[in-house]
Amino acid sequence: MIPLHVTANLDIDPWRDLEDIGLPLNIDGQTAKIERIGVLPNATHNGRACVELLLRLPDGRLLIAETTMRLFNAAAAAIAATPVAQLEEL
């Protein structure tokens, strides 16, 4: 299984491990945008569902990202339990 790492607060705990791998910098601050999200039934070898994300990169190219429904739901639950998410509900 591919792990999905959830970070509760990127201001406090940024992804420093990505600083030295040569990710392209977006000088104008643009990031990829999630344009679509959907569920693909029976997507794994075991017949489990996957969540598909369509991302539009700053240069206009499209990219599809995928994770299992199980990992997506676990990540959503972990994020919803963070203090930051709870403050958003106030």
C-alpha cells in the first residue's frame, strides 16, 4: 500500500523534505488547482474504489492524481480532527 502522509498544519510543520529535490518554483505564487474529483469503482486489484483528482498545473497542463477511497477517507477524517479544521467550523 502506498502511504498517504497527512500534515495537520503546514505553517508549523512544512514539507521540508521537498526543499532539496528540485521541485519547480512558482515565482508568481501559483499552485495547481483541483478542478474535478470523482470516484472510480473497482479501481484496485482487490476491487476497491479509488478517488481521482484532476489537477490543472499553472502552465495549463492537466494531471490526474489517485488514491484509494480508504486512504482518502482516513486522510479526510484526520484533517477534520485537527484544531485548524475545528476553528474553521466556528
